[in-house]
Amino acid sequence: MAWIVLVFAGVFEIIWAYTMKMSEGFTKLSPSIITLVFMVLSFGLLAYAMRTLPLGTAYTIWTGIGAIGSFAVGIFVLGEPATAMRMLAAILIISGLVLMKISSS
């Protein structure tokens, strides 16, 4: 159950990162409110998952989901560049996440 909660926490991190970008530095009200709501949800679910998962594993997976998800949103939604170096960096992050998950089993 903790892993499912952690995945949702990571997905909510992607949402708040995207809406923070859309808030243009918290100058737009609706995206700013959405950002704050999803931040609270994301942190709350992370805290819940940390009740049973190791700190390093939970935090690494949470930030990794957020980083890779935000990277993908940047490319597919915002039209940011998908250079070879950025793709390699994403692959390395994913590799680290897989190793972290395997090591905590």
C-alpha cells in the first residue's frame, strides 16, 4: 500500500510542478491555488508512505517520479528540447530509481 501511495505522491508532485510553471511565479491565481493544493497532497502522501518505507528510498523514488514526470511534461506539453544529453540524464535517473527500489525489497 505504501508504494501505491508513494506513486500518487510523485504524480501529484508532477502536477504541482507543472501548475507552478503555469502560475508564472505565482502571479496567476488559479494555477497558484492548484499548485498549493497539490503540494500539500503530495507532501502528505509522502509522509504517509514514509511511515513504512525507508526515508532514503521513499524520498528518492518521490523526487525521481517528480523529476522524470516533469521532464516528460516539459517535452511533450511545453515543447522543451529533448536533447541527447537530457535523455541520457533521464535514463540515468530512471536507472537509479530502479536500483533504489530493488535494494529496498
